[in-house]
Amino acid sequence: MLVILISLTIGLSANNQCKGDRSRTPKKIIQKLDTNKDGKLSKEEASKATRGPLSSSFISIDSNSDGYIDASELTAYHNSASRQRKSK
């Protein structure tokens, strides 16, 4: 879980385009990886993330099971990971 939190905190990138950028928000992460610009990530788009849990935890992050991750779902997942980390 700590790795997931750290990955989300420092940001995710496609093809290392954001390497070193530590101010990435869920909305910015989605904007960067959203190749068709529909405002959400498909499993294929999420699989392009070079760091973090987007691909491996796609089903968990996609809380409404619509096959996409949007900014609110990614934010909720991040907040949940933060709470779990703080409770340890």
C-alpha cells in the first residue's frame, strides 16, 4: 500500500514524460494518460502508466465498474490509501 501511495503522490507518467514532476494530481494524471481525451482512463490507457497502481489495481480503482477510471475514482482511491497508511 505504501508503494501505491508514494506512486500516486509523486505522480504517474506515460512513457516517463512527467519524470521528476512531483505535483501531479489525479486530474492531471488522467489528462496525461487520456489519449482519446474523453476525461477518463480505459484499461488500455491505464496500462500505459509506467509507475503506480493504475494497471494492476484497475478493477479496485474503478469503483463504479464502468470500465473506466475518472478523477473522482482516482482521488477516492488515493484518499483511501492515505487513510490506511495513517492508521498503521
